[in-house]
Amino acid sequence: GAVVSQHPSWVICKSGTSVKIECRSLDFQATTMFWYRQFPKQSLMLMATSNEGSKATYEQGVEKDKFLINHASLTLSTLTVTSAHPEDSSFYICSARPLPQALQETQYFGPGTRLLVL
Amino acid sequence: LAKTTQPISMDSYEGQEVNITCSHNNIATNDYITWYQQFPSQGPRFIIQGYKTKVTNEVASLFIPADRKSSTLSLPRVSLSDTAVYYCLVKSRNQGGKLIFGQGTELSVKP
């Protein structure tokens, strides 16, 4: 149990285009999902907290108009990288926390999406 | 926010026990300590979590002293497939349970 999927697993796009990444909790409900970005040989950097039915909360330094997050249901959150540029090329990872949202609840991570912007 | 500090890298050999210690001096009363494993180009995988004393599961053990200012992840009899980055994190109610990743420990297991 506790599986999180991401789609696509990898994507190549041209500079200036937008890319949408989906994060799904397959066998549990999650009112809260998180989005991370990871550059080569670096740790994961939290970008934003996605809350079902409300606006996402972005970490300091993350442009909310560039990284659009929608959490339309208890099992799906999407991250759209708008007007992508080569510097947005990275590994994007989501995680989800099952209900009930007790602090000790484990967060489960998706397999990640590799984005390459040409 | 409780910052964590752990060794950047560790080397080991197959069959050995590996202990990775993490310090979290500013841990708060209600915070939990959680460890994740990450292989290249994959999402982190949950290993173990604890609040105090000792926790053991089929993969690892977690030792937490009484003052909770540090914790030690113990991997028994490692194999080559345990080569990965291991992250120690503190889950804080003050941070809404967000996981803030530090640099992690890159474990290399050699034959």
C-alpha cells in the first residue's frame, strides 16, 4: 500500500512552453501533497505545499506564477511549469501524506519526473 | 526548525553493520525523527521513524537517546544494494509536518 505515482516520468520540452506534471496517491487519500525539486548531486528542495481545495503555499524564493499547483481532489495534485527555461531542468518529486494527518503519519514519495528544457 | 547534521559520506563493506548518526540539537518536544533512503533518479523511500528509545523494523533500527538531540540509523549486514543517500529529517508540528531535507549521507558499500 501507500503508493504515489507521477506522470510523466520524464519529459523534454522546448524553451517557452509549459509542462504539467501529475502526482497521484493510488491507494490512499491525501489532503496535503508536497512538491520538491532536486538538482544533480544535491538534496531535495521543498517548493510548495499543495492543499486540496485551497491555494498552495510556496516556499520562499519559489515563484508561484511560474510553478502553478492545483490540488483538485484527494488523490491528485498537478504542478505546471510555465514558460519553461533551461534552468528549470531538474528532477521534480512529489510526496503525499495519508489521512488522518497526524504528525507521525509517514509521507510517501513519488518516483520523480525528469524535466529537460531545450 | 530543528536542523539536522549528518556525515556527508560513509564507506562500508558488504556484510558489515553501518551506523549513521544524525544530530538535531534543536528538536522540539513533539517532533518525530524520520529517515529516508534515496537511490539515483528515484524518489526517497521511507525507512524508519521514531520518537524516543529504540525502534526496529525489517530494514533497520533507530536508536534515540533520552535527550533526543541525536539519533543513529543502524543498517545490519549491508549489501551492495544499500548504496544510496540516507536522509535524517525532523518532522515538526510547527512546520506543519513538512519534511525539510538536509544534505544527507552518501553511503557506499563495497564488495
